[in-house]
Amino acid sequence: MGLFPLEFTDCLQDSPYFRDSLHSHEKELERTSNNIKELVKEVKNLLQAAKHLSNAQRRLSQRLTDFKFECIGNNQTEDEMVIANSLREFGKLIAAIEDEKDRLLDRAYEQFIIPLENFRKEHIGAVKERKKKFEKQTAKFCASQEKYLGLSTKKQDTLLQEADASLELERRDFIRAGLEYVCLIQEVQERKKFEFVETLLGFMYSWLTFYHSSHEVAKDHKPHMTELQSRIQTTRDHFNASREDIRSLMSKMLEVRQSKTVDPGILNKMFTRSGYLFLMEKKALGTTWNKFYCHYQREGRLFCMIPYNQATGKMMSTQSTESFRLKTCMRRISDSIDKRFCFDITPEDKSSSIYTFQALSEEDRSLWMDAMDGKEPMYVHAPKPSNAHQTFLDQSGFEFVTRCFQTLENRGLDDQGLYRVVGVASKVTKLLSAGLDKKRSEKMNFDEPLEWETKNYHQCCQDLFEKFA
């Protein structure tokens, strides 16, 4: 299977899947560099040890035969197949030549070693330098992002606006570094199809030119090499023609991102929304906020969290991927937490667990809530002085009232005078205290009439409606 293509849209989203493809391309270029070094080493052995020339020639032939020439994509064009198979053909040709090679060795260093070393140092080396810049920019952006999201809501508006502008500049530099890095990798991957193979092709021509004894072998291989030369030129011409288009597309993607007309969170069509979120986790030493790459499918209401560090490009070793079906999503009340852009989600199979996430911005939070059909918290004003805080009935309170209604429906027809008999105040207070406590409410037996009388449930509902109406 070939390498997955690196799309600019995937680069904007910077998902773990994109980083995984990026690592594959980096490993392939590193493997190419190592193989080039091995090829150069073998030719130097030919120059230094003429008496072992025949054995060195066999090893070089084997190196070429085993050389894996990866191309982008699963389906290769006919030109790419010919170019990829050309090294194997070169190996067969070298294996057929065993005569003395003195005239070739006099020019081998200039015709073969220098071009390959230049290719490895200038082009593959440039990718390595660009990789350092990209990793540095990634670390800088992630650090700035965490610092930005760590700002308290109590900060002055001017400071928050300055932080917004600073983070946007960092994001722009990070995206530019990523797109430039992807563009350079694509160039080197394409360039090796003609420059690298072209150098080897010249080396092969030198073998045929300077060895009279290989004349017949040259006649047999000349049609293939002529065709290869044509295909290399075609590939070069295609590269030159498409290079400007690629750079133009990169510039357009930068303009699109800067104008915010494209939301990276919906670029992956498999998911309703995807992107990075910070999860609040309570530890023994305090509360921490850990970064996760999350994606959500509205059709199955499936929410998945992947602990991933952009700066290191690795999964967090101490955490594992978690998936669950979403039950509810609700915006977090600003006064209830010292962080901005927060919202809560509740899983279906773990109703007692509530996950608190921090989005990357107010706009990002709105987009996540829209994707998950999120709701605003229900504020209900209690009859308190004007300077008192607002109160509301939380999720546990709503669940308690719902269960009270269900109990009244089940028992109401069998209890006489239900809506005229008032519950005992002490028992009603005790029932309310237990019902509004999440842990105690889960252990309550609503179906046992001897434990709680029906009139107490009725009085609880009435008291709650009077309090929060």
C-alpha cells in the first residue's frame, strides 16, 4: 500500500490521522536518504577496492533491486510504475556486467556520488530543516493556546482582546508553517521520481558507454531506458506545470483560513464535528485540563475522545481513547467555573458522570453545541433580594422531579384524597434533601410505598414549583 496523500485541508485541521500520514512521509524520506547513502557507499567501495570490484558490483545490484520506491496514492500511473520498476531493471543490468570497469570508475565519483549526495543534502535535508521549524511552531502555538485558554474570565476586556489577537497571529504562523512543510514534502516526493532516477540513469549510460563488452547488454536495455527517459521527462514536465497550481492552492487555503470562511471542524465528512477540546479532570493534587482530539457523529450520537499531544505528535501514554453515546449537552454557566468557553456533556451509559470541556473559543463552543444539539442552562429566578445570585434546578433536580411524577402516576389512582392531604413537613424536607443529592437519589427506592408516602412526593413537587416558578 502506498503513502496516503497529504491534503492541505487535512493540514488545516491537523488531526491525528493527518499527523500519522505526515510521519509516514517523513519515514519514507528518511528511508530514501539512508538508501541513497548506502548506494553512495557501495560506489566508493568500487573506487577504493578495484580488486573486489566484481563483489561490490553484485552488492550494488542487490541494493538497487531491493530499493523500495514509494509513490503517493494507492493507484500508480503507468509512468510511475515504469519509474518505480526502473531501479530493479538497473540492478539486473549491473548484475550482467562483470568485465573490467576502470574507465567507468575514473568518472564514477563525478557522475554518480556527487549528484546523489547533493540530492540528499539539498532536498531531503531541506525537509528535515523545515520539519524542525514546523515542530517548533507547533510547540509555540500549543503553548500559546493553553496560556490563552487559561485566562480567567475576571481579566479585563482589553487584555482578553489582546490575547485573542495574539493567538490568531500564532495560529496563522502555525498554519503557514504546516502548509509550507506539506508543500515541501510533496515537492521532494515528486522530485525524486525524476532527479534521483535521472542520476542513476546517467550512471547506467556511463556503464554502457565505456564498456565494449557490455555492448550487447546495452542493445537489449536501450529501448527500456529510452522509454524511461521519456517518462522521466514527462514527470518533470508535469511537476513543473503543477507546481504553480499547488502553490496557488496553498495561498488560497491561507486566504480561506484567514477569512474564516471554512471551519476545519467539519472538513472530515465522516463526523458531524471534530477538533481539539480541553477536558477538566480532578486529581488528588487538584484540577487539571488535558487536551483531547474529539469527534462526534450526530447520526449515532457517538462521541469519541483521543488523548493527543500536537507538540510531540504522540498519543498520551497515560490515557486511552474513550467513546460513548451522548445523552445531553449543556452550556456551562459562566459564574459556575473560572474558565471560558466551557460546556458539559453527559453519556447515556454513565448518567452520573458529567464531562466538562473547554472549547478553543466562543465560536468553537457554539459550533460544538450546535453539532450535539446542546441546550442553554435553565435559569429560574427565586424570590430573593435583587443583589442575590440566580438559582436554577440542575440535572439531578430535574431527574428527581421526573421520578416523582412517575411515582404519582403509578400510585395516584389507588390513594384517596391525594391532592388534598398535605405531607408531613419533616418527611417532605428529608425526601427533598435525599432526592436532590445525586448520590443519595440513586439509592432511593421510589416503588416502596412504606418508605415514602405518595403525599410526600406530591408535596415535594408542589414545594419545588412554588420555589422555582
